[in-house]
Amino acid sequence: MRSRPAAPAAEPTHPPGYGGSPARSSAGSAAADRVDVRATVQRVDTAARELVLRVRVTPRGSLGEEDGTAPVGDLSLQTTEATLGDLSFRAHDRLAAKDVKVVMAGGSIGDYPFDAYETDIGFWAQMDGKEVPVRLLFSNNDTLFSVSAIPWPSPQEAALGVELVRSGSLLVFAVLMMVVMWALAASVLIGTWYLTTRGEGLVWPALGWMAATLFALSAFRNTAPGSPPIGCVLDWFAFLWAESVIALCVIAVVLAGVRTALRADGGEDDGPDGEGAGRPGPGGTGDLGRASRQ
């Protein structure tokens, strides 16, 4: 492995805040006799803080044989310190794609869906112990992330500084989820206000709807793309608060309904002549069955 060279002077492939992922970024030499390295991000594992990179090597010009399917000599590829392992290929053997893991730095999955990460991806090639030019072609296949790359200026080496952020579609969906969570909580809160101020008693359909919303919200939260852990920004901005509001509303409706029912039951007293059974007392409804049957 080699240490990272001086910070590049090149501009990023896309300006900061760009919402999409570039189709391809390149770095390194354009010599006729070179080694092409196609590196594609297959999957980003934010929990393990690493990405899986599929690497396909093609020697060009006098360095390859059979249209670049095999090297003419023993080929070794050294990588940046963030890449877990170097690559080597024997002379005249058919080249096959290999998957390597790259460690990511910065960011935290707890910031989902606003988390961002960075890493270095680079390759240096030697054939039979002699350094040869390398050209890196970099792309991204993970639809949950957008990638921007900054090439390092070097004639023989091919390396990129890579920044990964959540894709625009994921960000929009996650924000929409938070809006929906708050909308459901507000709907239950409005229903609670109506039931408790109108003295409707125990309205079972309303209680069933509120309880169903309480449990459905958990299942809805688990559909968030990328499987974020409990305690991320999504939870603190919306999910945990919405669950708390709905749970408190269910408790408030039950307590208010029971109090209304007990008041109605207490209003059914016997009059002075013992013939007032069934007549409502002060504040009573005179019909406990109507309230409890709803």
C-alpha cells in the first residue's frame, strides 16, 4: 500500500449538493500501454462503514494478450490504505472480476437520511516488478447513494477521493415518511380532541382506528430504505414523537370515555318516591348503553 499523495487541485466531478450520481469518473494515465481498472460500487454498508467495490482489470497495448483478457506478465495492483487488500494476477491467466472492501470515514448512520461518508479509491500497478501506467474508470451501482469523485493528479497512478451521500430519491422518500408520520399523529390528536370535548364516551371504532395507527406506524417506519437503526434522525424528527402522541391520545380517549360512562351511570338514581329509576341525574346521559355500544 502507498500513502495518499498531496491533496488534488482538480475540481470535483459535480458541484457540492448535486443530487445525482455521475455515470462514470476517471483518473490516471491515457497511455496506449496501460492497465485499465474498472471499479464499480456494488453496495454500501453504512453499519459496517465500508463499501463493496467490484474491480475488473484489463491490460491494454503491449501489456495484455487476447484483447486484454490476460496479462503478459505477473500483474499486481496496490491499493490505498482504505482498501482492504491488494490484487495480484498471474501471467497469461484469464482475468476475472474481484470484489474488494473499502473502509469509509466520516459520517454516521445515526444521521440518516442526512448522513455522508468519504473514502479514497486508488490503484498502482506493477508488471514483473516494473511500474506501469494505470487508468481508473469509476462508477456507482448503489441506488441508495449518490457519489462524487475528485481525481488525484498523477501521471502513473490512478486514484480518486470519493464522497457518498444519500441519493435524492431516498432523501425525498425519507422526508415524505416524516411528514406522513406527523400527519397521522395530528389526525389522531384532532380525533382525540373531538371525542374528549363532546363527551362521546367509549367509541370503539375510534379507539380501534387509533390503536391500529399506533402499531401500523412502526411497520411503516421499518420500510425506510437502507434499514436505518433505531435512534437515527428519522426517529428523533418524527417517528418517536408521533408514536408518543398517538399513545397518549389513546390513553386520553379511554380515560375520558370511562369518566363519561361513570357519570352517566351515576345519573340513574331513584327519586324520592323510589320511582325515578332510569331518569338521568344532573350531567348524566340516562343511556349508558348508547355510549358503550358505540
